[in-house]
Amino acid sequence: MSDKRNTSLSAVPIAVVLTVLITAAVSYAVFQSITSRQRVEFERTLSQQRDNFQDELESQQLNTQEQEPIEIQPLPEPGPEPEPESDFLEYPTCDSDIVPDQLSGLEDDFDFRGGAFATYDWLRAEDGKALHSIPVYLITRGNQMCIYQTLSRAPLGSQALCGGLGCDLKPSELISVMGFSNNSNGEIVVDYADGPGSFMRGATCQIDQSYLPVMTCDVPRSPSGTIDGGDGGSMVRFAPAS
């Protein structure tokens, strides 16, 4: 009786073990089935994405090939720099070969065709007082007058007592070019003037030949730019050297 009990007891663990093994085998098989299905599904999805990407890439390449090439236009070359503005007008200068029409009363009566030194005076109209005086070099040609600056030949004064205006001077840079005409009253009028002498545009002038020809002009503006010369107007005088 003891042997039968032992046999029965030993059979119980074997059955349990077999049950556990069978359950494990079934579970593993199920797990393997699920894992394989997921792996296949993942590989299928990955393959589709790869195919879609390849198709899109080929489509973009075809579109790029079909597009017309874009021509890149070269940048335009920079043009010449504009010349700086100048106070000098585009009129013939006294050094030009162009000789304007003769003006009776200027070149005939105020003859500086060969060029000569003169004194330029800015005068106060009310009393004739000189507000500013400098020596200049004048050239008349037709109805034009060119005014040049002067330089001292002896800056330290070795020729200061040589006698006569201009004996110690020499012509320098051009200051201004003026053009004259006669108005209906027979007066000499400054039609144009450039450079520092541009304030004389519109001035009326007369020439006095009592001794040496002296030209005096009533100017609408003073050299400093004020209208009517400030207080009472102003005048400009060109007096040749004696």
C-alpha cells in the first residue's frame, strides 16, 4: 500500500510539469506568431516608405530637367562718376577760339585785348567808400571780360617800389568770365557771370574815359551775397593801372 501511494504522488509532479511545458510551448508559439506578423508588417511598411521616397525623388528630378534654365544676367557696369558741380558756366572763355559778337562800348572803350592789370574795388553806393580792393588781371575779347587773380613776383617786397600797378605781379588763376550786352537804354548790362563774380549778373555798367577807361557797375547783390549790397546798394569798379 505504501508503494501505491508513492507511485501516485510521483505521478502528480510529472503531470504538473507536462502541463507547464505544454503551456509554455503554446505561449512561445503564439508569441513567435505575433512577433513574426509584426516584423512582416514593419518590413512591409518600411518597403512602402522607401518606394514612396524613391518615386518622389524621381518625380522631382524629372521636374527639374523639364524646367527651362534660368539665365543669370551680368550686373551692369558702373557708369562714369558725375562731375562735381561748378559755379562756372558753359560759356567761351577768353582763351577760346570763339570770338563773340563785338559790343560797342566794351572792347572799343574798355580795351584789355592784350591783357593788363587793373584794380577791382567794391564800393559803398551811398558815399563811394571802398569796402574791398584787390589787383586783378583783365582780358577783354568781344563782349566778354575775363578776370584773373594775381600773384606777387616778390612776396617779400623786393619790388614793392618798382612803380605802377602790376610791376611786381603776374597773372594767376581765372576768377570769372563775364558777358555784356546793351539794353534798350544803351546801358551796358552784365548778361552772365560765373565763378566768384556771379553776383554781378544783371548789373548795369558805364565806362568813364575822362582819363583812363574806368568801368563802374551798379550791382543787384554784394559780393557777400546780400541783396542790394546791404544798406543802400553797392558798386563795383574796374580801374586800369596807370
